[in-house]
Amino acid sequence: MILSTGVNREKGFTLVEIMLSVLILGIGLTTIANSYMSAVRGMNTTRYNIQAMLLAQEKFGELEVASVIQKGLSPSAAVNEVVKLPGRDYNYSLNITEITQPKYISKDFVQACFELNWQEQNSTKNVILSTYFPRYKEKAKNTSL
């Protein structure tokens, strides 16, 4: 005959063990969700930077074509425009200026500076690119007869 002592040895988990497991699971999932949100924000920032660089490349391409057609560029006033792309508006400024130093470059080239600004996460982001283009030279008129 087996004596029963009143101790119940059924298999299972206690309420404390279940609550502790849920707490650990919640902390882990919160950490993963925060990491995911940081990755999404980083991806958006990268996407907008790439869009800005492609826009700048396109504008420099247009400037290069104008330089070839006109056989060079002359210093001019700043051009300011807004370019609307899906999800973002970009403000850009283009300045074509004289080069002061060094002298051997300044007589044959002008500097083109392209600045692009946009709003992202309550702050202003910008990209500034600069390069040299051949200077426009008027042909000397032959006045001798």
C-alpha cells in the first residue's frame, strides 16, 4: 500500500515562472523593435542622401552640357530653385564664381558650387559640391584689314 503524504507533484509552471518569462520576452522584443526603428530611420536618411546626390549629379551634368555648348561658363549670379521629388522637397543654389587662387587656374576656369538643402526629422540637412569648369572666352575680333 502506498501512503499519500498530501504533496502534489504535478508537472507544470508556477505563476512566478510564467511572469518572469513574459518579462524577459517583453524586454527582448522591445530591444528588437527599437533596433528595427533605428534601422528604418537610417535607411530613410540614406535614401534622401542618395536622392540629393543624384539630383546634384543631374544638375552638374546640365551645367557640363551648357559649358560644352557655350564653349565655357562665365561667372554669374546665384540660381535658387526648389525641386519637388516624391516625399521630399529640395532647395538648391548654384553659384558660378571667379577663382582667385592659384593664378594659373583662375585665368582658364570658373568654380561652380552647388548647395542642396532639405528638411529631415526636424533638422536641415545639406550637401555641398564644388568643381571647376572651363571659362567662357570671347573670340578676339580681328580688326586688322
